Amino acid sequence: MEVIEMSRVHEGAGAGLRSALESSAASARLHAALTAGMHPNAEYVEVLVERCAVEPDFFVRDMLTWALTRHDASATAERLLSELGSEVPQGRSQALHTLSKIGDARTWPAITTELLEDEDDEVARTAWRTAAGLVPEGRETELAETLFTQFDRGNGEVQRSLSRAFVALGEAVLPVVERATTARDPGVRAHALATKRLMQHPDEGFEAAIAEARRVVALRGAPLVGEHAGC
């Protein structure tokens, strides 16, 4: 296993860290990110943000985020905010994730409709979670109206993330969810019903809630006993 010595992380600051983070061994990259966080250096911020966009290992990405939070919050947030316009989806999602940890006031206005409706599911999910956690008091309904357009999007993981965002927003957005339960699209109705259920019973699992919601939607759409086509 390749071992990255601390001296390599400090040599030429950013250059040494970049070299360490390009190791083929995930454990070495993890150690490099850890060291960068333990010994913050302004030159590391650019390198850490760049690596977030391409790092394949979840645990290393998590350590990269931690390392960034150990640096000057204002300067780090400024670099991450610019990354929200990256052409690389992972760059956008990781920037959102790290900004949610830093909590900089500039993050909320930077979470645009484009990010909340991003074509990449991971970016959109991260934007929902970050926005729900940073939304200013009194603007929950405004955010919910945008999230409304995302009902029935993607697979179960994506739908669970949207429901969790609504749960985090609280009772103030329940009317928005209620409106979605009467949508023409059965998938939207089911997802909204499941979300409403979770808002009322947050300890319930999403799988159970969506299964019950789909059953209810199917029953409501079924023909009454005795009905026949053409009658």
C-alpha cells in the first residue's frame, strides 16, 4: 500500500496535496485529506474543491468536506459558491454538501431553481436537503412551491430525499403537499400522500409510506364493482 508522508502534503503546499490526492490508493488519499484538515493552509482550498469533483470514494469525499470545513469559512465558501456553476455534476453536489456544513449566509440565495431542478439526481437531492436546512424563516412556502414540481421524480432514493426535505420544512408547507395529493398524475399523488404521511408521522419509514400511498391511489382509481366498459 502506498503511504503518503505528511511532508509531501506540505511541500509546495497545494502541489504536494494535489500529488497526494492523486494516489491510486483510497487509504492514501484519505490520509492526505485528513492531514490537510489537521494543518489548514489557504493553498489547500482550491485543491480540495477540485478533488471533490472527481473523487470516486465516498469516505474520501467525506474527509475532503471535513478538511474544507477546517479552513477559513469565508474564503472556502466563496470558492465553493463558484463551484455551483461547475459543468461536473459531482462538483456541484459536493459544493452544496460542503456549504451546508459551513452554513455561510450566502448559500441560500445561491441555491437557484436550476439547482433544485438539476437534471442530475444527486445534485438535485443535495440542493433539496441544503435548501431545506438553510431556508430563512418565512420563505418555506416559496421553497416548497419549487419542490412541488419534483414530486414523483426518480427512483425511491430520490423520492425519499424530496419527502425528507418537505418534512424538514414543517407544517407551514403542508398546504403545498395537500395540493399535490389531488394532482392528475397518479405518481405525483402517491408521492405527495406518502410525504404527507411522513410529515405527520416522521418516524415512519418511506418504503411503508409510499407503498400504502400507491395502494390508496390504485384503489381510488379502480372501477366500482359492477362497472363495465362501455356502460
